[in-house]
Amino acid sequence: MSDMSETTQVVIVGAGPAGLTLANLLRRAGVDCVVLERQSRAHVEERQRAGVLDHAATRIFEEWGLGDTLLAGAREDGVLEIRVDGKPHHLDMAALSDGRPGRIIPQQILVTRLIAAFLADGGDLRFDADEVALRDLDRARPKVTYRDLDGTVHEIAATYVAGCDGYHGVSRAGVPAGAVTTYSYDHGIGWLTVLADAPPPRNPLFGISDHGFAAQFPRGPKASRYYLECAPDAVPDDWSDELIWAQLRLRLGDPDLPGGPITEKSIVEMRSFVVDPMRYGNLFLVGDAAHIITPMGGKGMNLAIADADVLAHALRAAVHDGDEEPLAAYSAARLAKVWNQQEFSRWLTEMTHEAGDTTLAGPFRRQLARARLARLFTSPHAARAFGELVAGG
């Protein structure tokens, strides 16, 4: 085994949407970077997650010249259907947001394209980087070490480190206790997430009824992603395939909902988490390393992409112009947006879940939630405010 030392301007830890977006933007900004990813390329490209880009994220890729490469074939996210006790209500999100629709693209396709674009542009992306460790984050030249598949230990000295490795990653764990304030909230709800080879809906669909909340989203031309409200301590084995399809048909108000082979099921904890500030020394936290948001509203990946955009602009100014003011402003600028979307996600979660099963919050809160839904369906002003938040406003 031999040790290898290198230098670069930015080390990016993590090759999810946050890290890969930042890496591609830095290449276009002329800022050298190295991306380290603990998993294999195959594992990263096969991970299935959220599949809706809001308009703000779509615009970021277009402004950096990546729109055609990344979003080819991604259809517009135009209409949201909300069924209350089986009665459909349609919200034209493009019209409600002044013609700013999002795009529907499975995350694994977006990630695969981000990887290909970065490598085609000469990017340095290292998979199977094990035992990643961060040192001297509060000094001028932080150091990142890792072990490759051959057992060789590498050390990279950088000017900046971008922690894009999620809630459980080494980046957030590398921030000393007391250096940041942590805010967290448990929503007291679980979601059973199901991937099935079943016909996708024409539009994203929410179902609200006495049986609880459910949702269905397209995942390509022949697959659907489903969500079922469940107890926060539930386990996937509690849900047989027969029970899943029976509950989906009840909650979505469609007794003829076609089924299909279930290929994946897991439990998602509905929780929220924010770190303030999103920086420690020369380490900048991006995406889930800095904030976790519930899946309701689909803002997790979109916030990560927006973080990467702001940080890329700031790093370009620091590296090329010696101007570190944008870096100093990064955390405050992003936290304002993060809290706005946290509030939106919490509001939407309360409204759609409390309007259904009365055991969640009681009959009084159920009636309040249904009043909010009625306002959303009948008030043009309420609907437009909703459309603006969905678009990324």
C-alpha cells in the first residue's frame, strides 16, 4: 500500500443529485474539483428516488447549458389530481404558476445523465471511495482522505470541501458539536413507498379519504411509484402485496386500479431537519447533508439542486475573482429558501393527511384540513399561491 497526495480547488463528497449537479456546474465555471463517492457507479445509477423537477431546478440546468443533455424526453409536470373521497379535483400547475411547469424524470435517469455529462467534460469522479475522512476544515487547506478498491490511501488537499453525502454522511458528522444549530421535527407519520410494474397515471395523483392518504406518480412509461400513509413504526413486511393493492384502490377511490408486480417497498419516515449555518470553516453542506424535508411537495432534490447552483456561483467568484462575499452569504441565502419550502411541505402534509383518517389528529383538525382543501379548489388566489410554491417560488 502506498499513500498518494494531490491538490485541487474543491473536493465534493457524494455523487447524488447535489454533488453531481455541483460538479457539472463547477466544470462549466472553470473550477477544478474531484468527486468522491462511497458506492459503486452501478449502485448510484440504480438508486430510485424522487422524480419531479420543479421549474426552478429546470431553469438552473437550462441556464448552465445542461437542459438539452439532462432533460431530453422529460415530460412537463402539468396537472395535479387530488381525489377527496373519490371525487377528483384538477389543478393545472402550469397555468397556476404563469406557465412555469416542472419536469417528470426518474432520479436514476437524471443521475445517470449527470454522471455521463461530467465524465464527458473531463470530470474527475471516483467511485468506491471508502473510509472518507475530513481534516482541517477550519484551516486554509482542508484535507480529505479515502481508500480506493486496491487499498491505496489517497489524500487530497483542497481550498474548499462540499459535503453532498446526505444526512448520514461523513460531512455533517465532521462538524464539531456546538458549531451549528440543529432543528428537527418528527411529523408522526410513516409512508410505505411502493414501486410496481403497473400503468402510470396520466397525472400525479393524491388520494384523501377516511382510509388515509395515498399517492401515485409515474416512474417511466410502464411503472408507478405509490405512497401509502402508515404508522411511523411500520415495517414493509406488515404490508402484503394483496393488502397494498386493496388499500390503494380504497384510498385512491378507484376499485378498478390496475395492479402489477411489486418490485420494491420500503418505509419512509416523515421528518424534517435543518442545520444552521450550512457551513463550517471551508466545508459547505449541500442538499440532505444540510436539510431533510418530507417527500410531500417533492422538494428534497430540488432544494439540493438550488443549493448547488448558489454554491457554484459563489465558488466561481472566490476562485476566479478572489471574492468570498458570495460564499459568506451562501448559508443565509439558502436557509431562507429552505425554511420557506419546509413550511410549504409541512402545510401540505398536514392538509392532505389530517383531512383523511381522524385517528391522526382528531375530527376538529380533520374539518380544518378539509376547509383548506376546499379553499384550494375554489379560491383562485389560494390556488395561485400553491402553484407558485410548487414551481419553486
